[in-house]
Amino acid sequence: MRTSVIAGLLLAALMGSAILLADAPQPQVRTVDPLSVKAGDEVTLQGENLSQEFVSGIILTDGTTDFKAAITEQATAAIKIKVPAAMKPGRFGVVVRLKKDATKEIEQPVKVTVEE
């Protein structure tokens, strides 16, 4: 009986923490402007929950190599980033690094094309 009570309490605690995490606003990038840029250009990412409260960084990735983009402006609905000068031409995914847990990143459903 004692074991089942403890197991029940642990399960309830785990479920409660999962619900709290699910309720936390998640950053989401919906659009990129412009879609094609050159290394060193500025890009505007628009979406929701993009303020410094939720987002600590933006990464551009081709799946093999990650490039940390410099954030030049940041607000709730938009982030402006500078495409790193070292980037080679290609199509790159946008990844948001979370503020509350810098080890967590969320890949976004948008891409940026870097031209020559």
C-alpha cells in the first residue's frame, strides 16, 4: 500500500510538471523576410513569443553545420538577425534557443536561402 501511494504521488508530480511545461508559451517563427540573402545581410523573423523573455539565440543550420546568428533587434512579434559572414551558399533551417533552458532548441518551420 505504501509503495502504491508513493508511486501515485510521483506520477501526479510528473504529470503536473508536464502540464506546466505544455502551458508555457513556445516561440514560433512563421515568416522570414527576405527569403534569400547574402552572408552578412539582415533578416527579419516574424512570429510569436520571440522576445528576450523566451528566446536567447537564433541558429541557422544545414543539418551538419550550425551558425549562431547575431540578434540585432528583438521584440515579441519579430527578431532581426544578421546572417553570419562565414556562411556559404545554401538553404538553412532556423532554430530558436530557449531562454529558460539554453540546452533546449526548437527547429522552426521556415528556411533561409543564402546566395553567393
